[in-house]
Amino acid sequence: DRDAAVERIQAEVAAEREAVKAAGGLFVLATERHESRRIDNQLRGRSGRQGDPGLSKFYLCLDDDLLRIFGPDTLFAKMMNKNLEDGEAIGSKWLSKAIETAQKKVEARNYETRKQVVEYDNVMNDQRKVIYEQRGEIIDSETVDEVMTAMRAETVNAIVADACPPGSYPEQWDVETMKERVANILDLHPPIDDWMQEDAVDAEIFEERIQEQADAAAAGKAAQVDAETWRGIEKSILIQTLDHHWKEHLATLDALRQAVFLRAYAQKQPINEYKQEAFALFERMLSNIREDVTRTVARIDFQFQDPEPLPMPDLPDFLTTHIDPFTGEDNSADIDAGDLGVIANTLPPMQIPRPDLPEGDNPYAALEISRNAPCPCGSGRKYKHCHGAI
């Protein structure tokens, strides 16, 4: 039956194919030209597959976006200015060439758009590689003491460098801002005013002294807990701070990308402006990460308190639940030998010798008794183990 059906279907397909060939093959009728020549060529290819006959024809309007925006204005303007009746067809090789030229312009424009997208993505991708590499090193390393020390040193260096510019005199230093930042970030209050009264006043000396106090404070906090716990705390602070600032940086880059094209009005290349701004934002993000990590570690405070005992609910003296393995029912309320006052040293009900009951002799068969209920005979056994035994 299957082979006969296959032959019948093949014969029908062959007959229909010959009918289509006799009619001239497949005719593709298009009402517009696509922006890409590849799409038009695919449509034309549908009309003549594997040497079969076919025909394709495209009808266009001079008001189409492709001809109106990207086409040569001179040719189309001449055609539109001619005294042509409505609905009159225009066929010319020059027109086909002009349409192909317009399609090439659109394809070049789309290529430039995709190229710019890749260039913008490469900027973010380079920064993503740096961040993910640092994040992977933090996760894989057993200890991050060196990373924390380096971040603390760079933070102290930035604080002192901002308040004491190179080549400036001590009278020009912004001492108040330096004291505020040291107190805010490092949670330290060094005697900077006394240092300013010394004979040898140097920014490097200030940096070394602040660095020593910051390292000593961090070592004191690490001594409050065991080494394993402190390593976990440092890793957690680094990862959380890095993830938070990276997400904020991605949102900032996205906003910058949406508005950077306005730089073109100032005769500037938007992609170059985007690269410069993105690099500056990335450097600022790394600086903020170092400051936040240093601030978090410097202001961390351990409080060791015994947990308060949880209030216990009022429970009865004894609770029990028992599920029968054969029926799956809760038989906790069954009466056992203990409820009947039987001494605990007596034999269990199943081990008490009892005569065999005659088959079919069950005086309680007519009663609707649960199998887990006590047997009405008073033996102390369950009904399913006594008169209700199968």
C-alpha cells in the first residue's frame, strides 16, 4: 500500500510539473525593489530552478523611498518632469542601472552602520576583558592580601597627590581636604597639622606615614577573626564592589553611546570621542573601586554576641505519628496494649499464641470497621490482625 501511494504521488507531482512548464513556468511579480540586491536576486532565482522556464518582473514607483532618497536626482527628475500620463510604464536600461546604483548606496550605508556598531562594541569588549580577568583572578586566588594592600597604597597615593600637587609649596597644599578624605576613606585622624610644623615637610613622608597607619589598622581588624574568615570577607568585598561599579559603568557607557553622535555637529569624529570618554570613565571606575574597597575594609566593625535563645513553642508531653506501611494511613490514634493497661513485660499481641480461626467465621464482617481500628473482641490487637485478617 505504501509503495503504491508513493508511486501515485510521484505521478501526480510529475504531471503537475509538466503542466507548470507548459504554462511558462513560475512567474514572480514584485511591487518594489529591496534595499539589498541579494534579496532581489533570490526572488529572481525562484522563477527558474534547475533549468526550468520562468519569468520575473519588478514594478516600481518613482515615489518609493529607494528612488526618492538614494537615486540620482537628475535622471528621476527628468522622467518625472516629462509629460507622462498616470499609469504609463517606463522601461529603460538607464533606469535599471540607476536603481542598482541606489541599492549600492544603501548597501554601503548599512555596511558603515554595522561597522560602527562593531567599533563601539570593541571598546566595551576590551574593558570587559580587563574586568573579567581581574574578577577571575580574585575568585581563583586563595588570598587577596596583596590586592588589598595595593589598592590601599594607590588610594593613599591618590589622596596625597590630589592635596599636594607635584612641584608645589607646602603653603599651597590643600590640607583640610586631605584630612577630610583620610577620615572619610581610611577612617584615620593622623596629626597632619603637627606634621606641617616639622622642619622636613614632604608629600612622600605624609604618604608613608598615612600608609603605615592604614596598614596597621587593617592588620588589627584582620586579627579579630580567624584567617579563613578574613580571606572570605576580603573576597566578598572585592567581588561585590567590582560588580556594582561595573554595572554602573555599563549603564553610563550606554547613555554616552546614545548621545555621542551630537559631537559630529562640532566637526568631531563620534567614535573617537566615544573611545576617549570611555577610557576616562573606565579609569574613574577603577579609582572608585579602589576607594570603595579601602573605605569598606577601613570602616568594617565586628560585633561578637551570643545569639539570643529562640522561644520554644508550648508542646504536649509526648507527640508521635505513625504511618501504616501497608495502607499509608495515619494510625497514631490506634489503641495499643499500653492504653489497655497491659504490663509492658507481656508478649506483644502478634506473639501471643492464639488458636486459628475457622475460615469465614468473622462475627464482625457485617460491621464497617476500619482495618486499623481495635478489634471489637477486646484482644488489644488491630482488627486487621485479629478477626479482620485476610
